[in-house]
Amino acid sequence: MPRVRRIRAKLRWSNLYTFGCLRPNTVDEVPHPLQGPGYSRTVYCNQPQIHEKKSLFYCKNNISTTKYNAIMFFPKALFEQFRRVANIYFLLAACLSLSPISPFSPLSMIAPLAFVVGLSMAKEALEDSRRFLQDVKVNRRKASFHKGNGVFGLKSWQKIMVGDIVKVEKDQFFPADLLLLSSSYEDGICYVETMNLDGETNLKVKRSLEATFSLDNDGAFKDFSGTIRCEDPNPNLYTFVGNFEYERQVYPLDPGHILLRDSKLRNTEYVYGVVIFTGHDSKVMQNSTKSPSKRSRIEKKMDYIIYTLFSVLIAISFISSVGFVVKTKYETPKWWYLRPDQIEYQFDPKKLGFAGMSHLITALILYGYLIPISLYVSIEVVKVLQATFINQDLHMYDEETGTPAEARTSNLNEELGQVDTILSDKTGTLTCNQMDFLKCSIAGTSYGVRSSEVELAAAKQMATDLEEEDSDLSNFPMQKKGKAPWENVGRAEEIELETIVTSKDGEDQRPAIKGFGFDDNRLMNGNWSKDPNAEVILLFFRILAVCHTAIPELNEESNSCTYEAESPDEGAFLVAAREFGFEFYRRTQSSVVVRERISTSGQVVERDYKILNLLEFTSKRKRMSVIVRDEEGSIILFCKGADSIIFDRLSKNGKKYLETTSRHLNEYGEVGLRTLALAYRKLDEQEYSDWNNEFQKAKTAVGPDREAMLEKVSDSMERELILVGATAVEDKLQKGVPQCIDKLAQAGLKIWVLTGDKMETAINIGFACSLLRQGMKQICISTTNSESVINDGKEAIKSNILTQITNASQLMNLEKDPHAAFALIIDGKTLTYALEDDIKHQFLGLAVNCASVICCRVSPKQKALVTRLVKEGTGKTTLAIGDGANDVGMIQEADIGVGISGVEGSDG
């Protein structure tokens, strides 16, 4: 194994993260007045024993996700069993069998019931024991805590208490909700991966209070003490209100200071934190929901069948009892051999009412085998065996991660054969969420000859259509002396398609590089230096190598770097820059070092770029910028972001390549690639100095307007840009996805894909994975951006959406081809209105008549609402598939939920 040396330069991240990691002057800012209900928690740091007192007693750090516990297992499990109507009947019959009027011995009635209920309860216990073992595994994880006198030791997570000082090292999970005190970086920042909480794969930056920066070694906690007064446990992941009293000062706390349980430390060697919330008080457990008790449709239908059989049983028993009463009244006194003078009370002609009721009970017990108790036994055995086969299925075993399939419950096995609608996440479920740099546009020229999976799928489909067309034409008995013009066109298209389909076969046999699928000799091996636009290409590569927030890891044997980036896209850019000859090599306290190989001779030159400011990428800004000073002393702003944002900020002189780059971006989008535009701006000393003064004033401002001021100042700098080019990366499909979707569609299942991508990208991915097919008629529903609609407000938008739905429904009704297939595409903004009570039924009516539905730009809440609408509106079985915590709501809403252990996390 090659030894990997991690670069651990102590960075002054306040210089680097001048926008993303802003911190106010906490001494001057007025702390939140913590009073009233909801703000009663007090944490004594480094004094966990105090919290054992009754007035402050906080829950332990052990967690339980089981459905039952040792005390409540029997009552809860019995309740679950007697939700079945048949079991209630057999319980009553067993009780009656203890009476003298029973035709059977009590054992013959009680034993079958005990066997059936016991078998079902044993199955429930077995399935719940698996959850229990998972909980035990988590609770017994080891964490480093402060034992006293500056000495740290290990203890299990379940023994960690509120107030403990905990040390968490790189790639470890946080054992509880912590207040970040310090980290391996001097500025107290750390990277956190939260995909188990919110499904996002990009890293979050957390920061400690400046007052605790110095607590960066074990011995510093020997005499450490402080008090935290904060909000009570609540499920809000993105809010936190509290004060930290330390060395006679009070510092306000915000969510940026809090490390949540089940998130992971990344790109940071270690952090120290004090435990605030433990166990079920932690934010992640406050957000968890109890495992829903789902019953299959067959089980529910069996209840109705039992009702019917029970009604028949009562009717038969009643008729039999009426006959018995008549016989007892008129015939029994004549039967002298039965000794009417010594007759028992249940046959006494003088007590006909009592005799009739006794016979009715006897008949109910006697004819009770009309209700098949053995049916439940058979079904339970079959379900357990099915779950075992699922768990042992080699076709559902992932060799790469060693993960088998796991049936968390066997109650829903038979539902898998009843599924009518599948609702699936896209990123990480249909796709791998592993980005490959595939194409780029630089100075108006498109580079990259490899085809994306969308291109290949479209080309194969068109080639198939051409073959069918040729076969149809060959049926005509015509003798041609020459080729017609249309034939030449068809032949040319066929050659072009053949080139696209076989492009991968003709490529050179270079070893595969993760994150880099690019192939074009015009840019590789330094050939770009001969290009007339070499200066622009040079800037493009430098933007890729410098404009980011990644951390390099050096492999000493190969002398090359791997990167820990905030997102897979950023990692792909850095790998691409390295392959082009611009290797991001080292990050120091306030600079980035890049190894540049500019000449074709292969000579490498190290260039040091001093980081002056870094404005981070956010979902609101949709761009990131870095201001650097190069070795020549020039100040340059490098910027990358969404094309719509960058294009609006271009200078008059910066639009030279705008038209061609826009065309290339549209082409990249059409083939399912994710795109970003790259631009730059040169600054003079005075201009930068004036802006930086304004920026520092905004940064140190106190009050609620600080972020708005910073955004305004940052926006003023990210103007007058000069366009350089654009990047295109591909998120590859999972293996076998197109074939699987094709087979499901042939089986008549309706497939809905719920994704956060924009509509164009989602449509292209739909073609790549066979969700959309050539010849399928697309219905796109979206909100218009016309001024009239905006001015008229919400009602006008809803009316417009309703009109689109009505027109689409009429179009489908007028379709004469019985085999015509329709696909519905709708975006998240439109879906917000379509899910309201007065529109949702019309929307559902349109959607269920479509073979495929794609919902774009949807939020996790909308995923759950759409699933609920389909489940309740159609009354048919729904199945939801996802791989991230943001899919949990959708999975729990569906009749059947499938959680995939994927890149974003794992669901249960």
C-alpha cells in the first residue's frame, strides 16, 4: 500500500474564506436573550457529572430505532396480531372452549391460535432484533473523551454524557451534537459532510468561536470550564440559538458553531467539541420517525374475506339454532328414552331462549373451521422464506461495497408483485453521482470527442429507426439505376451515427482516470500551446486549478495528488486541470501552489498564487470567485458559475465568445451534461484596495444587514467579466438502468422520476435511461414568465397551469392511436401550485394516463407530497426508491420503500 502523506499546513482560513466563513465580532454583538419556554437547557462544559442531578438530568447517548422493547414487546406485538380479524375470532372461540358447552377440548382450540400468534410474534421479534443489533453496533462505537487532567481516553458512544469534551478525528462520525471548540486549523474551521442528514454531498464549513481557538491540544483542557445556555431539543436542523459563557464573557452561538450527530468530519485532522445534545435529544434523532406499521393489500383483503366467512358462519349457526329450538320445543318431550325428567339445562324445553343461545355458541365453535387459521400460518412461513431469499439473492449483491440486499420487514413481500407506480430519485439512484470531465468550450471552440451516454442512446435509437426504414423500403420491388439524393443523406447520417456509437471503441488505450473522460489531442500533451488562442486556453486551465476550495493529498510514491473537494464536480475540474498539465499541488496559509506544464517539452514550473479573497459558491449566488495575486504582481479575479449568472455579468469587451459558447452550452445540455461557465477580470491596485476596504467594513459590521451588505459588495466586484469558456461534466448512469426501466415499462408499470435537475437535463437523462423513448409525445407543464402573469399574481398562475393541464388532457383524449405513449414533464415551481387542493386532482388525472412522469427541481417535501398524492389518489400500490436522507419522506409515504446504500447515504 502506498503511504499517503496528508498536507496539514495550518491555514489562516480567515484570509482564505473571506466570504464563506465570515464571523462577526462576537464580543460586541448582543447575545440572544435566552428566556421563556424552549430555552431552558444549561450545559456545564467539562463537568458531565453535574447533569446527573434530577433538575438537570439529560437523556443518555444510546439510541434505539427498534419497533419494540423488552417491556412493551408482548403488549405491542399482541396488539399487532389482533389487528387481524381472524385472530380475534379464534381468541373468542378459545375463550368459549373453556365453557362446558364447547364441543371440543380447550387444548384443540387454544393450541392452533397460540401457534399462529407465536409464529408471527417470533417473526416480528427476529426482524426487530436486526434493528436492535444495528443500534448496539452504533452505541458501542468508540469516541475519545477528556478523562481529566488533560488526558483523553476511549469510551463507547452510549456512555458519552452532556458536558463531555470529545475529540473527533478525520473521517469519523460525530457521536452527539457538539459545540465546536477548536480544530487542527489555527482559525478553528473544519469541513463536515452532512449527507446522512440532508442528502447533500458537498461539504459544509463549520467554525469555532475565536475565544476557543487556542484549545487545540489535549493538555489545554486540563482546567477548561464554561457554561452553555441554549434552546431545548428540537428537530430544526438549520437553526440553533444559545450563549456560551467563557472567561467572564458571553458569546452568541449559531448553527455554524454546531456539529450534528451522524455527520462526518472531512478534510480536517481533528476537532474538539463539547457535548450539548445526546441520544434522542440530538437533532438527527428528533427528525427520525418511528417505523411505520404497514400492512399489505392481501392482508387487508383477507380481513374482508374473514368478515364474509364470519357472516356465513353466523347465518349457518343461526339457522341451525332455530332448528334446534323447534326440535327442542316440539319433539324432545316425546322422546322418552332421553329422560325428559332429568334433561340438562341446555336441552330444557322450558328454557328455550337459553337452549337456543347455548346451541348458537356451540355451532359457532363447531363450524369454526370454515375460517382457515392454517392460511395465516402458510402465509407467515412463505413471507419469512421470501425475505430470506431476498437477503441471499446474488443478483442484488454489490461486490464493490460488499453490501447484500436486506429485507427490513417481510410484511410487504407480496406487494412487490402489485406495484403500479414507481417513484424514483435520480442522482445516486439512476445515476452514480460520480462526475467525469467530458467536454469543454474554450475561446469559442468546442473540445472533447467522446460521446455521453445520452448521445450513445439517441444514436443507437436513430440507427435502429434507420434499419427499420431500410427494411421497409426493401419490400418495394423497384430497380434503381442510381442512388437518389435522399439515399445519400440517409447514408451520411448512418455513417455519422456509426461514428458516434463506435467512438469509444477507437479510442487509445490510456488507463481510465476517475473523474476524467475527456479525449481530444488538441488540448492533451501540451498541444494547446500551438493554438492561436493559447493565452485564453492558459487562463481556462488556471481557473480550473485555482478557483476552488479543495484540499490536496500527496501520494509520495507516485508524487501526484488526489483531492478532497466540496462537490464531485469540483473534484472532476481539478483532475482535469492536472491531466491538462496544471496540477493543484499545495495549499499554504494564504496561497495556492500549482505545477504548470506549459511547453510540449514537459518542463514543470511551480507557480504560487496568493489568495486575497475567496467568495464561496452557494445555491443562492450560483457562482464562486477567487481574487489572486500572481507571481508577476497582477491581481486577477477568477469566476465560475451558472451560465445565466455569468453571462449577465459580462463586460462589453467580454462577450467575444458569448454566441458560440452559448451554442456549445445548449449542445452540452441536450446530451445530459452539467455545465458551468468560466470568466475572469483583471484589477488594478487602487480598484482592488477601494473594494477591499468596503468589503472589510461589511465583514466587520454588526447587525442583521451584514450578509446583505456583503452580498452587495461582492456582487459589485463580480461584474465586467470576460468570458473564457465553459465546462461540461457527465454524471454516469448506474449499470443496467436503461434495460431495467425498459422492462418495467413493458410490464405496464408507470415510472415517475423526482429530481432536482433543471428540465432540459432531466429530459436528456430520461432519454439516456429509456424513461423517454423516440416517438413518445412529451407534455411539458411550466409557469410562464410573462409580465401579465407576474402582475396578476398567484391566481393567474394557477389558472394558466389548469389551462395547460386541461389542454393536455384533451389532446390525450383525441389521440386515435391506441398504442401512443405520453410523457409528462413538470418543474418544481409549477408543482407547488399543482399540488394545491383545487388543482391536484386534475394534475393527477393527467399524470396517471402518462407512461412516464418527470418532476424537475423538486424539494424533499415535494417528493413526499407527490408520493402521497399518487398513493391516495390512485388507490394503487406505489414503490419509492431513493439513496439519500432527503428521500426518506418519499420512502415512508409510499406503500413500499426501497433504500439504496449509495453515494448520498443509506436509507432504511
